[in-house]
Amino acid sequence: MADPSTPLTVLCNICHSAPPKYTCPRDAVRTCSLACSQSHKRRAACTGIRDPAAYVPKSSLQTSSGIDRDYNFLSGLERNIDRADKDTSERGVALDGKGKAVFQKRWHDNGALGRYLKDNGIVVHKAPIGMARQKANQTRFIAKSKRIVWSVEWVVNGEKKVVEVDESRTLEEAYRELMVEKERESKKRKRMQDDAASKAQKQKVHEEKLEVEETTVEAATTRSETAPDSEGATSTASTAAPSTDEAKTTDAPQEQQPFEAASSPQETTHFYLHKPHTSSTNTVLIPLSPTSTLTSSLTQNHVLEFPTIYAFTTTANAPESTDPLPTGFITVQQYTQNITDDDKELQGLMSSIPKEQRKITLNGCILGGEEEKRQQVDEKEVLEMLQRDADALKQ
């Protein structure tokens, strides 16, 4: 119990019975115990956390407490950044805070996927975190069945679709499953469109029927006022009859024609793997065997985040000389041949230049030997050129 003569300003702000030992970092309320501190937080809805944006007098900035406040604030920021980097890179926690696993965790070098890539010589070029391709990647290792499920981007007729493909699936099987899924989606979309059209048609028929009924009632009312009852009834019946027949005709369901599959000639599908990071303006593709598995197709190849496979279809009656690749696409053999031809052309041009002149050209234009080149300039020629310029100015 404090001395009755002790002023309240030097006592605990909550119980006013003991000297204070603690100060609230947020609003500087002084308390003597944990119970008083918790009581203060409940009463004032205080978090007890220092507000870094709170006003601080200039006189308090150059004090030891002011320096400690700034140091603690910067240290807290650094700890939070380090913790976020660790969660993102090691634990696979997404940047949005929802805990969704990201690509860095899945492709850990010591994990099953990392060993799978090394064993098969597959080089994966990772996309930056947050990019659409990185978010779409769902490649993972199924621990229960000890298998890899790839995210594969299929490009068919210019349409792109990312699906999951088991590593042991052949390209033919994966493509067939893709076509079945696309057909199922197409039928579902068509069914929804038909349902919407049918609903709109029924609504239109209902509105027309209501309009006919209103017109019939108005006509019957008008005729009953100007004609006898029997004649009005006959007229009303004769007027309403066509409307009823018309409504029945409209409501009658239309007979649907049976669906007939269009007969098409025998087609052959060719599969190609996209080769990323090339210098060609065309899309470089690697031919794949339809009967090869996804793993064997990716062996000793590079992919960007996950593989992109192009499918091109040719008919059986097409000429053998016809290239299955459309304009804008080349095979990796053509790409390598183009690079070889360019190198040969450059070597031929260099060999046509005399040896001494080639050395001067390389040193002056390519290797940057400008100082040596300037030293080789004849001083007499420079003086003669300046003299000619001076004579031209005098004239």
C-alpha cells in the first residue's frame, strides 16, 4: 500500500496503489503488474504494439530511447522480410498468404522431382514467381503411387489448353484423352446454349399467348357492347379459335433431326515439343514419336516451366512432299542447319578478305583496336586535307 501522501502521478495508472514498473509501448500508460497491464488493454482496446507512424517530438529523436525505437523498427522489418523469403523459397508458402505450394518447393533439387529430372536429363527453365505460366504449373510427385504427373500445355489448331498427364502415358493416349475431354466440354457448352435458347423460346411463346389473350378479351368486350349476345358469342368464338390453334402449333415441340457424324478421310497426327529460348523468329519444334511416353519425349530436352506440345494433323491423301508444319514453325534440324549455314557464310566472307586487312578490320571494328588504327594514319595526308579545306574557305 502506497503512502497516502504520494501523488497519483507517480503511481500505477490503473490501480493507483503501487509504483509503476512497466510502460505500454503504444500509448505510454504506466502499470505496476501484468494484471494491471492486461486490464489497461481490455479497457482501452490497446494492442500493446508500438505504432511506428505515431508522432514523435524532434527533441526525442536524438535520445537513447529514440535511437532504440528506430533500431527496433528497422530490425523488425528485416526479420519480416527474411521470414517471408524463407517461407517462399523453402517451405513453398505462396505470396498471397494462403499457404498454396509453389514451384520452388516442388522442384527442390533433393526431392523426388529433382532426382527425376537429373536421371532423365530434363532441363526446366523456371518462370518468374507470379507469372501466369508459373501459377498454371501443377506438376507434382504422387508419393502413394511413386509417379510424376506433369502439367502439359497442348496447342491444337491454335487453341491452348493445360492438362495433367501421367509420365507413363504415351502421346497418343494423352492426345486421345484431350480430344475426349474437349468433346465433352463442347457437348456441355452446346447443351447449355440449347437450354438457354429453349428457355428464351418458351418465354417468347408465353408472352405472345398473353398478348393474344388480352387482344381477344378486348375484342370480345368491344363487340358485346355493339352487337347481340348470341352474335357476339359466335364472333368471339370464331376469333379465339385461330389463336388457340396458333398457340398449339407454337407449343408443339419440333422434331429433332438425328445427328450424323461427318465422314472424314483418314488423318495422321504429328506431335512436336516446343524448344524454348532460341534465336529464330520462327517457333522451333522437336519431332516426337506418337508411341513414346511423356518421360522419354522429354529426356535430354529443355522445357519452360512445363512442356508445350503442338499437334498438327495431315490427311492420308496429302502429297508426301507436303510439310505438316504450317508457316511460322520449323523443326530443330532446320534450325540447326540455318545456324550452320550462317556460320559457313560468315567464314566464307572472312576468308575472302586478305589476311592483313582482315586483322585490321577485326582490330578496328570488332575488337576495338581504334588506337592502333589511328596511329597508322599518315600525318602528311591529314595536313594535305586540312590545307585543301583552308583553301576552299578562302575562295
